Amino acid sequence: MKLFRKITLFDCKNIELYEIKLPFAPCLLPLAPCPLPFAFCLLPFYTTPAIPHQTFRYICERRITIKPSLSKYSMDQLPKIFIAYAREDKPLLQKLRTHLNVMKRQQHCEIFYDGEIMPGETWDERLKAELHTAHIFVLLVTAEFLDSDYVNETELPKILDRRSKGEAEVIAVILKDCLWEYTELQHLQVVLKDEHPIEAVDGYAHAAREVFRVIAGRNEKLRKEVEPRAIDPFHELMIPIKGGIFQMGDEHGDLRKACRPVHSVSIKDFYLCKHPVTQAQWRAVMGSDPPKLGFKGCDDCPVESVSWDDVQEFLKKLNEKTGENYRLPTEAEWEYAARGGIASRKTKFAGSDNVDEVGWYQGNSSRKTYPVMQKKPNELGLYDLSGNVWEWCQDVWHDNYKDAPTDGSGWMIGGDQSLRVGRGGSWNRDAVNCRVANRDRDLQDIRSGLIGFRLAR
């Protein structure tokens, strides 16, 4: 089986040219000086004996850089490097900066040292601000550094505190022979060359490569954080719901018997989507509209005419795509969130006692759905829980709450196994149906223009 590595080619001004796929066997280009850009020399390149000469010739002639695309990251996501040093060591700082600036030019990082403070800036305030925001601290360690009052009283305590909290990484570059191993620096990642201080063996390129490896590690971590968002259309929409205990059911006693008896339920922490799944979001996962979609052409309207069974297929594809565990909310989770969770103001509808403020229903909808998030949210920042479309829940339908689970889990045993719970009312139902305590049901294979769904996780 042939394996391929997709490579993005950039010109010397960092303009993306095109992507190529090369058959590969892993190898690392030599780290010795070469005419190619620094990023190209350091990053793994994959090739085979069959094609390298033409590829390398093209790269050398056009001075193309091969590196991971930065298009997913904004400039404020680049690693910020803070260089801490003693005044007496400024000539040594310049030697290391010459190498580190290659990485800055290649947009792998931003670099700060106090020489970059502009005239008119408050020196102490700027320095403290940079200490607070840096991702990687590079310490240029000499006897003078270890003896510096400013280093020991201001910089080092803040640097080590941020490291202990997992907010930053710290690299101690040993420039000159000194007693660093008898200080707290002994617990840090230390850079020597062949066990010699960097200045003694002119090891500045070596030190820069070690810093680059830390940068590459952080960028890989960032990539893993960013990529799920790029492929997950719901990542930023999931609202964390803090668990708690609430009274579930018709506390006013004026709804049908299916909404009683009122009972205490304990809910664990979970996530719920800010609004119902929209038509555009359905297409992004499934590739096309539902076959019986009633209100076509409104990307931001809730998707409807999807059966409970259709939703299970949607969830399967979405979870395969994202690696997440999206699901329908349980009926208890839905009601808890609709009531506002631990922030509940105990309103009849989701966020208000006035249904017109929070939902589209028979009295104001003109017999159609509307784009999500047009009405006021409830206490948790959730929209459209009252009206617009009914929302499928996990649970099998039971005629009342007798013997219902009290732990917030879905009620999947017993009841009518052909029916599933729907909550929230819709554009074609009266205000009573939009109450947070009201519940209804439908056949799990029915596709109704009144019913949509919302994601939980």
C-alpha cells in the first residue's frame, strides 16, 4: 500500500502556491546550514528515491517553503516568546535573536524582549503585560542572570508561577558556565550543547532549534484544538449547562395529566445547543435537505420534517465527522434547561411569562417557521425552546411521570416504544403547548413540518 503526505507549497513571501501529494518514507532533512528557508530545513519532509531531485530542484530554484498551513490560525494565536536576560548579556542575546528571528519571519512565532519597548511606552507596565501573555519563556542563563535583582524579584517569580499553572512553557538556555543547577532552574527544560554552555561552543543555532521544537509542539497542540472546530459546525454553539435538582412537571396543575405528577430530578452537567438545528446545518452534515422539508430556502430556520429515526442517522454522521458524542437531550435535561437551570426565574415559558417575547406560536407565526434566535433567550442563553418547532427528545413516551427516572437519564424502558417525546410547542400550536412543563409525543418515524430537534452532548 502506498502512503501519501500532502504538502502545501509557499513562495518566499509566504504566499500559498498549491498542494502536492508525495509518496513517502519518513526522513528528516539535515539540520546543517543550507540555502533553503529555516522552516523547510527543520520540518519533516517525506519523499522517495523516485522523485526527490526534480522536487528539490524546483524548491531550491523557487525558494519555496514547505510548512503546515497557518490559514487556520490568526496572528494572535501564534506563540509569543518572551526572552528574559541580564543587561550584561545583551551581546549574547543578539546572537540568539539572529537565529530566532528566522522563525519570526516565517510566522511561526512572535518574539519579545525589552529592547522592543517603544519610546513613550511605560517600561514596567509593558514588561508586566508581556509576562502575563507570553506562551514560551526563554531564559538566557549566566551568572549575571542568576544574580539580577529584577530577574529574581519580578520576572522569575511570575514566569515560574505561570509554568506551575500550565499557562506557559519555560526553556533555560545555559549561555555561560554558572551554578544554575543549584537554583529552581534545575527543574526546567535546560538547553546545553554536548553538555557545554552555548557560548563556549557557539551553539546558538542548536539553542534556536530547541526553542523551535517547543514552538512546534505548541502549534501541534493548537492544531488539535482548532481542527475539531473547523469540522464541527456546532462546537461554538454548545452551551454548558450546570447540573442541579429541580421539580419536573406541571407545578400549576392546569396542564394535562401526562405532565404530572411533579417530581424531583437531579441533573448532571451537560451541554445543549444554543438553538435548534437549522436547515443549513442539516445540509452540512447530511449533504442535502430532508426529502419532505416544508419551509425550504430558509437556511437559518429550524430544520423540520425530520423523524426521530432520521435524527439518529444525522447524529451518527455528525459523530463520525467530529469524533464527539452528540445526542438528543433527555426529556428531563430539556425541561431543566428550558426552565433556566440553576438560574431559573420560574417562568411559564422558556425565559418569560409572555410567550410573544420568546417564541413563535399560533398567535404570531403567520403559519410558518422563523430563523432561529429572533426572540429573547432564556436565562441560560438558549433560544427557541418555546415555539418555532417541537423538539425531539431521547425518551420513549409514557402517559405520565409515575416511576419516571429521577437521575435525569432518558426513560427508555416501558411505555409505547413506537412513540417518542417532543417538547416546546411549535409555530402551529397555541401558547399552552409552548409551556416549559408541557409535553407531547409522536411516532418516531413520522416526518412532520412541526417537529425539529436540538443537540445535546
